Amino acid sequence: MKLEIRKIGNSTGLILPRDALAQLGLKLGDVVFAVADGDGGLRLTPYDPEFEASMRLVDEIMDEYKDTLKELAK
């Protein structure tokens, strides 16, 4: 699905076609996450409070053990 970046008022955004909204189960006013997919792209996913809490925990762990993770990545 090809999306075009457009000027929307004083902002820049993407217009999601009706089919994309239906596929994601979204309606006007819903929140989505843009999650890096590891290949330089993004994955849009509906807002999930449990996922947000998990990601916050992962961020804290990664900050705490950043030196260890760097060594393991070698």
C-alpha cells in the first residue's frame, strides 16, 4: 500500500486509506504505535497498554545493562 506524505494544517502526516484502517481495526481518534522493524522500516500497530508497559520495562533494562549488551553484541 503506497502512502503519500502530505501537509495537514501546520503539520505533516499520512492519510490512511479506509482499507488500512479496517485492516488495523482502527477508527478516528484511536492511537497507533510506529515500531521499528529492524530493517529500517516501521510497523504500525494499534495502541496496546500492555505492550507499552512491556516496552517501558525493556527500555529500563536496556539502559541498566547497556555496557553488558554492547559486549554481548560483539
